[in-house]
Amino acid sequence: MVISLTIGLMIGLSKTFWFQSTSVEVYSLHLLLLSFILLFTVKAYFYGDIKYWYCTAVFLALGFSNHMTTILLIPGLAFLFFHKNGFNKSSFIIILKMLVIFMPLLALIYSYLPIRALQDPILNWGNPVDLERFLRHVSGKQYQVWIFSSIEAAKKQFQYFIETLPVELGYVALATSVIGIPLLHKFSKVVFLFFVINFFSTLLYSVNYDIADIDAYFLLAYISLIFLSAGTLIHFIKKIPKRYIFIPFFLPLIMFSFSYSKVDQSKIYTFEDYTKAALDHSKEGSIIFGYLWDYLISPSYYVQYVEKYRSDVNIIDKELLRRSWYFTQLEKNMPKVIANVKPEVDSFLKALQPFERDEPFDPNFLERNYRALMTALVEKNINEREFYITPELFQNEMQRGEFQLPPGYTLVPMELFFKVVKDTSEYVDADPTAVNIRFSNNADYYQSTIRRFIANMMVYRIAYELQFNEIQKAKNIYDKLQNEYSEQRIPQTIIEQMNKLL
């Protein structure tokens, strides 16, 4: 009991596991289902009751319906299954019975996807209304470009895993896990191999997935490592008097002290503030065009569609425009905007179809249509509504010539974004000093990125104010930049100009 409670608390207090309780993501449910799969698999092995294999089949179906990384459990599960039952006819009969449970349940859950998609919901990711789109959605085809992309990506992710592992496990869990390797192997070679297989199957897959938020994909590896601590705990409890049996509980307490500050989100308002500020500083019915998924687009789904806050503003994700299903969602949520570019949308979708079907396609023709569509979004909507470009789109794709404004148009730096305008001689008013975003004391990568976006826009705006001889406004922005974003590097030309004026 002491060992079970200690390991359970150590897993729950490890950084990424605990962090899932503060995140609106699939991984919290994934962890619950993963825990049940591990529980019933181990019970089936040790108790030999076939009902536990059937329970495993149920939770595997639930797991696969929630997240496809459930497949990472299969190698370890297969090892326990065949070690217990042997590689024979009776074993395959049990597997067949498990499949009879697994397949209909999985099919039943998946059948909800096309049924719901046909109802044209506000958020319709993948639009799985037919078999082609359904298979594309369920297989995660959209994300496959980041899997096994390069050796360099795998090295980078593996290095990240190694470097963050001590902090992830609060140091003590890593130490007890390493110590527990030979001890658990001696106590139960089968249990040891089960968790080692889970660890390596997860690690080998996850390091080959080239995404920024990779931590959650390492979860099964973290859990498996902590389970290796059982060897240390078993050895320790056998050696100490019963009156000291409470000592192992100090391990999760130490992990609590390490992890709490890293997972505490109670003072994080940055993403809500940034999203609402972006909407507040946009005119009614305007368009915001960019690909700030983690910082703006994803939070805006909640703010606009759940809180009903400034739902009049049309936010378009540049990267999702590459997917055919996204246009169904746009037609639902901003029909007038998309109706204005229907010819360009039709041309692009026609060029996109062979690519999505893995058929031969002309990449240059596809790219030309994609770029033409983006430019048309501006050209055919600018007379009806204001159009804003997010800073990362300006700094990247526009500088490389991958996205161009219609002839005769240019950009003006506003509070958070760039506004598309035609007449460059007329001054366009904006006040970046009115933007107030709450940041935590220990800003992470995402908060630091938002800080950089805001500070860069201030620099652009200072230069704009000086161009129109709006000296006091430039001073106000410069003061705010120095006081609140002191880490921002300011071009020397602007520093020299402002020093002369101050």
C-alpha cells in the first residue's frame, strides 16, 4: 500500500502529468484512459482472469478514440499478453474476443464524428463528412509532416528530453528510478521489461515528432520511469523497521516543492489579455490574418464562441487555409468574407485536391493558387472591412515574398498588428500605450514570444510617429517600451532620435 501510494503521488506530482490538470487539452483524458489500460493489463497478467483482458480492450477503444498515441502501449501490452498466455491458438482466440469488443466500441465512438460534422458546427476540424475526410481526420494526416521528418529533429527532441528529465521528475524520482533499475529487475524481470518497453516505445516515437509542445508526448515514458522506482521502494521497505514506513512519502513531498511553481497557472492572464486586447483594438467586422495559433487563434475560439466576446471580428488562420476542410468552417462563421473570394477558393481547392489525396500534383501551381487566394482575401474585402496583418506574418512570409499585398496597398503599425491601408500620406491614429497585458514573473516561451511581438510593434509605431512628427506620442510609447519591455532591443537610429528629443 505504501509503495502504491508513493508511486501514484510521484506520478501525479511530476511536472507534465500535473500540468495537464491546468490545460484544456486531450491529454488529461488520455492520462485517465492510459491509467486504466495499465491497471487492467497488469491485473490480467497477475490474476490470470480473462475479464481483465476484456476491460483492457474497452479502454483501448476509448483511448484510441481520444488520442492515437494510445498505440504506444501496444508493444508492452503484447509482451505481457504473450508472456502470460503463450504464442498459441488459445491466445489468438482471446485476442479475437478482445477485438470483438474493441472494434464495435471504437466504431460507435468514431461514428459521432461524421454525424456531428454533417450538422455544420462552428468548429468543424477535419470536416469528416465522408470516408475520405474521415480517414484523413482519424489518421491525423494533417500532422504527419512533422513525424520522422529528419535526424536533426530527432536529435533536438532527444536532447530536450534528456535536459528536462531531472526537472520533470523533481530530481528525486529520477534518482530513485535509476537506483531501482537493477532492483526491480531482480524482484520481477517481467514487470521491469514491461515498463522498459513502454519507455523506449514512447521515447523512440516522440523524439521523431518535430513540434514545440512535445512534453505531453513523453508522458508514458515519464510514468514508466517512475514505476521503476518501485524497485528502490521495495528494497528500502524490506530493510527498515515498520515504524519508519512513512519515510517514502517524503519523495512526493519533495516533488511537490519542485513542481508546484512550474505548474501553477493561477496568475496566468497573458493569453486572455492578449486575445481580448487584439479584439478590442480591431474595428467592428474587421479581419485579422495570421497564424498565431498558440497566442491568439486558439484562445479566440473560447473568447469569441464561448464568452461571445467580440465575435464580430473575423480571425483567419493562414496555415489552416492550406486545408480544404477549413473553408467549410470559414463559410459557416464568416460567409460574406469567403463569398468575396469564391473564385480563388474554388481554384485553390481544385489544385489542393490531388495533394490531399496523395496523387501526383504540381507544387508550383498549388503554391501560386495559395498565394493568389491570400492576396485576394485582402483585395476583395478591404473596401468592406478593415484588414489587419499579425506581426509574425509581416516579419516572415512578407519579407520572403510568400505573401504580398494587392498593388497600391501598404501597412501601418497599429497597437498589436499592422493595418492594411491605401493612402500612405494620411496619418492613422493608434495608441500602443493603451495595451496592458498581465505577464507572470517567470514568463515561459509563449509569454516571452507575446512580449516580443508587442515590443516590436511599439518599435515600429515609434518610427511611424516620428515620420509624422508626432513627437509626444513617440515619447509616450518609448517610455512604456523602456519601462515595461526593457529586454527589447531597440534600433540604434531610434535610440539616437529619441535621445535628442528627450
